[in-house]
Amino acid sequence: MRHPMVDVTGTMEKPEQPDDYARGRRDGLRLALSILEAEEAKWAALLGESRSWRTNATRAIRHKAYQVARTRVQTALNRLLPKDSASLPVEIATMIDQAGL
């Protein structure tokens, strides 16, 4: 008897996820992305503002960490977006309009 998650070659198949679950994951990543962008903007405004070199160095490191985290979340979100759609999904287009871009 063949296990339902393993094909003949022994590689793992991805189980189909319900559409609501996938949409929830994308929404969660979009929320995380917006939070990271807000934090990154906050720290970008503070770069070089202090007279202390140590504080400025800490702020620069924190800003860079937020940039890296934002890039990783964006990559994860891109992997979850449907590949068959040629244009922007309606959800993303609505968010862009709300942001005023």
C-alpha cells in the first residue's frame, strides 16, 4: 500500500491547502510586511540623529535587520501568491490603492 504523501520516486508531495487557509497565510504575511515597513521607516528617520556613535551604530544595525526581515517576508509572500495570475491579484491592488501609491 502506497502512502498518500509519497510518490513512486520517494519525494514528498505538497498536500492541497484550502483556499481560505492560503488566503489567511498571505494576509498574515502582508500584515507582518506592513509592520516591518513601519518599523524600518521609524529607524530610518533616527539614523545619524544621536551624538553618540554607539547609539548611531545600534540604530543602523537595527535598521538593516528590519530591511533583511522585510525582504525575507516579501520573498515568502511571493512564494505563496498564485503563479497563474498574470496581473496583480485584486487583494494587492486594493492594498496599493489604500496606501495611495
